[in-house]
Amino acid sequence: MREYTTKEVEEKLKNGVKLNLIDVREIEEVEAGKIPGTVNIPLGLLEFRLNELEKEKEYVMVCRSGGRSGRAVQILESRGFKAVNMVGGMLDWEGEVE
């Protein structure tokens, strides 16, 4: 499984790299703060919303600590998508939130 640290994601965003960020936390968790531009697809709904994703794109999966996003990467990879886990999740995130 490919992984980015929170620092790597923050640096890429600061340098203008377009990342396709998907936050797999529950709606209430995301309402407390998310990385700007992140799309919320709760982990339990991910398989039902695969039609919203494109296999040509790479997705960076985000959750609270990195566990759920790791499971999300496994789901996406098993369906032929490219995905990367943001290890440490929002607990380690020091960048901007909205």
C-alpha cells in the first residue's frame, strides 16, 4: 500500500499539486474540520459511490488516524483504482482546515 505522510500531503498542496482527497470519516467528524477541497465519502458508503470516481485518477484517502483510510485504499485497489493512504490522518494534520 502506498502512503503519504501528512507533511507530504501538506507540502504537495502548498506547491500547487492537484490532489484528489477523499475523507472517509463520518459526516459529523468532517463537520469538525477537513482539509480544504476534500470530498467526504464515509467508508461505509465508498463501495456504493465508486461510480463517482475515475480509474485514471489517483486518490489520497484521509480519516482520523489512518486506519479507515487504509481500508479504503484496499477497497479501491481491489476494484482497479489508484489510491494512497495518508498515514496519521487528521490527528497528525497541521495544515489548513475548513
